[in-house]
Amino acid sequence: MEFFGYTLFGPQNYIKDTLKGDYKEPLSKKEAENLIKNMKLTLNLRGKDSHDFDVIRVIDCYIGRVNGFTYGSSQRFTKMKRKGVIKPVGPAEMYRIPPTTSIELSFHLFACYNRWRRSFFKAKMSKVSRDTLYECVNAVLDASKEKQRNFLETVEIQIGLKNYDPQKDKRFSGTVKLKYIPRPKMQVCVLGDQQHCDEAKSLSVPCMDAEALKKLNKNKKLVKKLAKKYDAFLASESLIKQIPRLLGPGLNKAGKFPGLLSHQESMTQKIDEVKATIKFQMKKVLCLSVAVGHVGMTADELAQNVHLSINFLVSLLKKHWQNVRSLHMKSTMGPPQRLY
């Protein structure tokens, strides 16, 4: 989602309805600048009742609307964020929620404008220019064409971190859905009830029912083998609560605990969603790599996936771009290309 020329990122239910209601289309930078000028003018209009003053809504564009519900206070928003209902999309100051009453408006305008200006305009969401991005993307795709392999090469981004102590600092973890599926051959297994298993068989999707899971009998080796065989799992509502009892902690330890699959949603769409979702997870070392595409993609498709991935990763970091030492992208067998 574009805002002032920058893209905001978050989970599906976040920012879904953000621009519906107040603004039909994302604001342009020029429109935003005009609104900010109005903000500054309003600060000087002492004694004038400004309850109908609505330009503060510009800040509401990227704040706290989840499933169409606007959070009424920054305290409430913070609580929801701590509970994990709302997840970060950028610098901390981007979470400010404007007041709705005229009594506190003038003070909040001044404080909020200054904080917001410092955090938003001076800390851009991306330091990788469009030219650099496309230069690296084209270099990766050209290198794969020069020496074609017998398999579809995956393209990954490699991130080096700095000013981060894995022992002391909180290890981040987050998932983001990309626009295009990075690994089309990714294997997803459905752990389902009879209806889901029948649907999976008709779609030629691997599946297991409760009886098949019981046969594993919490055997660590068999559960580990199952976790290695598939890249991700989906489970029916009736079965997902039984998985720890049937399989033990094996899938969770492998980082492959099943996602929820309900009867109200399309199985094909849910599988595509799982395939398009990538996970960033900080471990004990100051580097990580994530698959963001493959060499069969067009330059535009790959560039969009890379751009989305980088900006989401930066939003997870404690000091954002100050924690990034280096960014490279490479195909499975190709040379690395430096992005940052």
C-alpha cells in the first residue's frame, strides 16, 4: 500500500481497509504537503474552535485500522500491538493515533507533527534505489540465462546485520505475503477432516487424516521425517487442536506448525497464500537469507518481491536501516549482487 510514495507492509488483516472511507486513493506527496501546511496554519489560529478540522486524518491513513475498526487511543492501540493483534509496519512513531476531540487537538498537532516529521520524512522506508534494484535483478536473471540449469533456480536475498546482539536483543520473527509465489514447487500437506481430505485428493494435494496421524504415535523420528518431507502444513479446525497430542512438539520445533484451514475459504487460495508467504527469523548469527523468487519470473515481478521483502525486514529491526550491514541477492548457482 502506497503512502507518500512509500509502501507500508503488514499482515493481511492489517492495512486492509486503511484507505477506504476517508481517502479513496493513496495521497500523493504534493497533497500531503498541503495538508501539513494546513496543520501548521491551524496551530497559529488560537482561540478558534477547530473541531471540524479534519486534516489530522492524514496521519490516520497509516494507523490502527484493522478490519475497518479505528482504534480510539494510542494506549489502546499499544495494548493491542503488545498482544500481537497488530504488528509493526515501520518506525515506532508511525503508530501515533490522532485525537478526535478539539480540546486536545492543538497540543497534539504540534507534538505529533514534529515527531512524525522526524521519524517519517528523515527515515525513508527504503534505501535501495529503483535503479540499483533493477540493475541487480537483471544481473541475476542474465547470469541464469547464460548457463541454464536442469532445475528452476531460486532467488534469495542475503542480509548481514550490525549493532545487534543475538544474546541480549530480542530476536525478531515475522512473516509477509509476497505478491508473487517465490517457490512454486513448494510442498504443502493438508492435515484434515474427511471433507478436506477429499478436496485435497481431488486437487492432487498431499493429505493426512486423524487416523494416519495416530499411526505416527508421537514417534520423534517419524514426525521429524514428516516435517522434512513437506515445506508447510495446513490443518482443519477440528484437527488443529489435536496435533500437539497426536504428534508432540516435532512440527513446532521444525518451525512448521500448521496454519488454520476452514471450510469457508478456498483450499487452492489458502495453499497459494502459504506458498507466497515468507518468514524472517533472527537466530544466533548476524546473517540470514530468505527465498524471494525464482529465475522464471520477469524482472518486474522479482523486483516487487525483493522490494517488499527488504522493507518488511527493515520494519522488524530495532533501529531499522542502522541495523543493516549489507544486502545481497543471488540465484542458487549464480554470483551475488550487492543491493546495499
